[in-house]
Amino acid sequence: MHWHAYQWTGPGAERADEADRRPTSPGFSTSPLPPMRTGDWLLKPRSRIAVTFAEVAPAVAWLAGEYGKTRTALLPPERIPVEERLETARDLLLRGVDVQWGEWLQGGRFVTLGVICCSNRHVPHPCPARGSSPALPES
């Protein structure tokens, strides 16, 4: 199993455009918006993959790093301690469950950070990184 990381930051109001957040929409693949279902990230173009991981520890470290970059812009209060988030993410990823965090930021912005299992049991989508190149980028 391996994992692909995705992220989006933008005006939170744009998330209301549910049509372009569903794979059945003609604009889905070109829309920068995060999908409604986490596993549908795998249907986005390969260029949307921030990084690919062969092991859980670097995936959790990526989540910690990206979350840390937005932490000062979070709307208070921070409801879930970061240590608890990371412990839960580690457990879920090891069991093949996607992890996606979404948080409101100051100024009406929203951030989404996701680590999606490429052997996804929730959606039947093929791995986007296995298209033309047999080797996966390592992190």
C-alpha cells in the first residue's frame, strides 16, 4: 500500500460549489476544489498529488508539517490537539483509511489536507501514479 497527499487552500465559500466537487461533473478534473468524498482525490489529475509515500511515518510527518504552516492562521480555538490528530492519522493510515483534515482559517479561507490510500477500499478508482510510469516517487 502507498499513500498520496493532497491539499487545497482557498476561499471557504467556494466549497459550496458541490457540483464541481463530484466526479460526475464535467468540471471535476479541472476544478481546484477538494472532492466531496476523500477517495475521489484519486480521480484528480496526477499533478494534484503533492507527494507520494511508501510508509506511514513520512505521511504523518507531512501532515504535521503542512498543518504547522497553517496553525497560526487557524480560527481559535484549536479544538483537537495536534498530537491527537497525528496519533489518529497514524492509526488510520496503517489500517488503510484515508485521513483528511479541513479547517477554517482567518479571513474566511479554508484549508484541506488529505492523505489518501491508493488501495482504497471505499472507492474503486485506479492509482493515478501508476498510469504511464511504473515507479512511484518516494518520499
